[in-house]
Amino acid sequence: MKYGLIFGAAFLVGLMIIFGTGSEIGFYIMAVLPFVVYPILISLAVWFLISLINLQKERNRYLAEIVRKLEKENT
């Protein structure tokens, strides 16, 4: 949460600086920004999904080990 607030504040300050210059640089930066932001967002989403899948696999391994131990004790 803290990093999201810091990133958001830095983004807003950057936009204020870009558009506060009065030149057309802000327009060009905003035109290129989606080509930078979207690949980053897609990469983060893929990383999150891969991490989530790996965590679930690890959790399932632990649960299977617990079940095996419980079945041993019951027999």
C-alpha cells in the first residue's frame, strides 16, 4: 500500500512538471506513455499469476504430505 501511494504521488508530480513546462514535450510523453505502462502492467500481471500458481502448488504439496502422515497414523 505504501509503495502504491509513493508511486502515485511521484506520477502526479511528474505530470505536473511535464505539463507545467508549457511546451509540447508533455504531449509527446503522454503519447508514448501507454507503450511504456501497458507492457509493465502486463508483465506484473503475468508475474503475479505465475507466483500465485507456484504458491498453490507448494501449498498442495504440504497438504498432501500432511494427509500422508495422518493416514500413516490412522493405520
